[in-house]
Amino acid sequence: MNQPIVARSASAFVVAFACALVGCSGNSDQVSEVHTLRVLAVRAESPFAKPGATTQLNMLAFDGSPRAKRADGSMRTTSTLWIGGCTNPAGDSFTACMPYLHEVVAQIGDDNLAQGAVSANAPPGIIGWGQTFEAYIASDTITSRPVASGVVYPYGVQMVFFAYCGGSFRRISSDPSQFPLGCFDAETGEELGRDDFEFGFYPLFSYESVENQNPVLQSFVLVGTENGPECSDSTPCPAAYHCGSENLCLPVVQRCTASDSDNCEKHTLSVDVPRSSVELDVVAHVSETEAAPETVWVSYYASGGSFDSGAQMINEPNTGWNDNPAGNWRANTAPNREVRLWAVVRDNRNGVAWSWLDVWVE
């Protein structure tokens, strides 16, 4: 589908990112198809971090843009930037952090933005490059803010911003209400649009006594197959497998050529999430005695083909546990290609776990 190349605004991306977090319905098939540069999830080592602690944030991202592969077959270099330190913004709103973001970006400087570097005098926990980031939680993140009416467990929150670009970053806006960075092709200097640039934020909450563990994803499998062995030019794969780009034998799936995807064979993807991943939904305004079980769900994504549903509920407080949150993937994509499939398990308190597998479509 052709569409204009328009840089994504901060508000537009946060809506899209929020849908990924809470499982918006109505367009799940589109969300699950990864045909652009995408941030699929952000995971904190400790979703509820303690004051004075550090916690690592990890990004699950994929460059599925048509621009990702160069003419010589090599993949382009991408840039990933984190900016932390916006603690307890007014109204707990990310928009209140925009002037702060402009200040930090100005301090980074154009040279460091172009090189993906951090200034020697930058304090820890503010700026980071790459798909992991060490966030620092100030020791007074809770005590420095007044306790609002109805709050059972006082808390603090830090908005950690991230940007993922299919090139390099440059400052583009002096408007403090807008995201200050643009993404530019490293070779041509052309400004890139929504297929090649995403940005958003992760709200990192801090409590003294409330905890949340990330859900556990014990396995993610394509039903009816097993993981193949390592392979090389001298060590071919067994029958029904193809040697992939990472020198692993990938299960072979026959391409679907039906004009209607509903007529394609459905390949079942199974996740194993233990019931112990469901904790009580205790947050600032909900005590342990009043809390219901968490909502837990799985989102499926694919770099090719399609799903009949991009998300499945694992646990819902009113309807309970789902024993079969499987995804059904259809190989209606180009032949002779590697396809990556992801499962991202989330709970409604920022807990995240993920896994992926690759298949070969013949």
C-alpha cells in the first residue's frame, strides 16, 4: 500500500505504542505484520524499581523497512537512543517532559548525535545508545512528590524516552511541544519518515513496597516442528529444514498462494506461560486486599505472512485463565525467504517477556 512519507509525531507514536501495550483491537492484523522499522516492546528488568536503584531496559526492535537492505545485500546501520531522567512530570504526563528532552538533546550536541556517542561529562542514567539502557531511579523519586488523595502506595515515575532510526539522528525542531529529533539516511542525508523511524516512552514506576515480576515465557514453538541443528556449507540441514542466515536449520513452510488469506493453511504457534506469572494487580490506588488478578496477554508479530488474530488473552480477571492462547500464522508471503515470528507476553503493570523463531517459506 502506497502512503506518503510523513515523519511520525510524538502523540501519534505514543498512541500506537499504547496500543501495543494494551492490545488495541480492530486492526490487530496490521499491527502484527512487521513491514517497517518497528519497536515491538520495551522490557524493564524491574518493572517496579526501588528508589536509588538502577534497572536495565531492553528493546525488542526489528528493521523490516523496504530500505533496510542495501543494493549489495548488506543491512543498513540503525541508531537507538535512550533519554532518561524525566522524573515525576506534571500530571505524570509524557508531554510535560518535552522541554526537558530539548534541553538534553542540546547538551548531547550534533557531533555526538551523528556518531552515537555520549559526552564524557554526561551523568549516568540520562543518555544511552544501543538496545539496552541502564536507568537510574533517584533516591527521592517518591518522597519528593506530594501524595495525592486516594493513593494507597506512594510512588514515583520516570519517563524513559527512546528513539529507533534507520540512519542517524539530527535535531529538527525548536518547538518545545514536539519531539526534537529527526531520522536521516546515513548515506544520502534524506530525512526518513514513519517506515524508518519510531520513538516513544516507557513509564518506569517506583514503589517502596509494591513489586511486579515480568511474566515468564517458557517456550515459543511452531507446533509440529522442532528446533533444527546448526548448519554450514559443509554441514547441510536434514530434510524439511533450510539453512538460515544465522547458520541454524529452519523449518520449511510451504508458501500459501491463495488469493484469499482465509483459505491459507494455518500454522499454530504455541506459547507456554505458567499460571504463576499472574500476580495481583496491586498499584498506587489499589491495595493488595482489593486487587484482582493481573490481565496477561500475548501479541504475535511476523516479518512476513499474516495472523487471523494478532493477540490472545492469557488471563483476564473476569473470564479467568485461557489454556490455549495460540496464534495462527499463514504463510501468504513471497517464496524463498526467511520469516521471523515473535511472541510478546505482557501484563497490565508493564511486565514483558518475549521470544522469537525463524522459519523458511518455500
